[in-house]
Amino acid sequence: MTDDVVIGPLDLAARVDEALDVQAHAFGLSDDEVAVRRQIVLRHLTYPGARSFGATTPDDRLVGFVYGMPNDRRHWWSTVVEPYLRGRQLDHWLDGSFVITELHVHPGHQNRGIGRSLITTITDGVAEPRSILSTIDVESPARGLYRSLGYTDLARRVLFPSAAKPYAVMGAPLPLPRRV
Ligand SMILES: CC(C)(COP(=O)(O)OP(=O)(O)OC[C@H]1O[C@@H](n2cnc3c(N)ncnc32)[C@H](O)[C@@H]1OP(=O)(O)O)[C@@H](O)C(=O)NCCC(=O)NCCS
């Protein structure tokens, strides 16, 4: 990874507003969406095994973050994707899986290996043998990054209530591979 950004454990509850500011710049969120996400993130952090890592500059500015948790079929996200995976006999991916819930890097710091480093760091420390996530179902840097880490499509055109765009669900065995 280049520049002097450091990847390390993040107290996301304490820095949720900074994280959502990164997400707003990277992903695009309205003020209303930020307010909703804030409650969701704080709730997620109470779930067993939830963990988060951040990318910070030497002056302690947060420029990227990732968080996730072991999947639980009772969680809202899992209940939405389950029928799509079950239809393809792939719903076993919902068990023993670490979910990447959010991964965002500020546009001013993208394409320098920070996103790759965040996702490999968070998944390296988990007990689950695989990882699962959803991402907007278009060709994007996120899709390219996930594929290069071994994530394959488990379902496509997945519709979340309240999201305008369809998502792809992707899964990968852990640990994620390092570049050779
Ligand atoms: C997805 C995201 C987190 C990646 O972070 P990043 O720090 O820029 O990613 P990296 O520099 O680690 O890039 C890793 C890989 O991403 C892919 N990638 C990055 N930029 C790309 C681009 N412009 N086009 C295609 N692939 C790209 C490549 O596979 C790259 O691998 P390489 O190093 O072999 O080129 C970042 O682009 C982002 O925040 N995007 C907006 C928010 C978002 O979509 N988040 C994911 C929601 S699920």
C-alpha cells in the first residue's frame, strides 16, 4: 500500500460520524440517509462478533473503513438474500460466513490499495471459513476488487426494500488471497 495511511482497529461507534462522512463521499448518501445509516451502524455494532477497521492519516483523519459481523440468518440482510441463494441451492453460504457490511474509501484516497488492505485485514482475524457481501450489481471498482479477492457471484439482481438499484451477492473462501 502506498502513502502514509495506516490500517488498524477502529472504534466505529465513537467515529461513526466521520465514517458516514467517508461513506457519503464514496458512495453518495443524502443527509436523511446518513441519519438512518447512523442508527443502523450503531445497532450492528451490538451484534456478536461485529468488528471494524479504519484507514487513518498521520493527523488521524479517517479516510476509509470496513465493518462486518458473522452472519445470522435472523438478521434483516440475511432474510432478504436468503430466498435468492436458496433458489440456487447456495444458502449454505449464510452459515459460517463473515458478512462485510460496509467498505468505503474516500475518493481522494482510492486506488492505492486501501480498500484491499481493509477487507483482507478484517477477514484475516475471523473464525468463519468464508465471507459474503452484497454490492450494487454493476461493473465497478468494488466488483473488480471483490473478484480479485476470490469472491464469486452467488446471486444477482437482488432487490432490497428501499434500495433503488439491484445488488449482487458475492462469497469467497477465507483467508482472502494476497497478491503474488
Ligand atoms: C470499492 C472501494 C472500497 C475500493 O477501495 P480502493 O482503496 O480504491 O481499492 P484498492 O486501491 O484497494 O483497489 C483494489 C482493486 O479494486 C479494483 N479497482 C479499483 N479501482 C478500480 C477502477 N477504477 N476500475 C476497476 N477496478 C478498480 C481493482 O481490482 C483493484 O485491484 P488492483 O490493485 O489490482 O488494480 C472504493 O472504490 C470505494 O469506496 N468505492 C465507493 C463505495 C463502494 O462502492 N463501496 C463498496 C460497497 S459494497
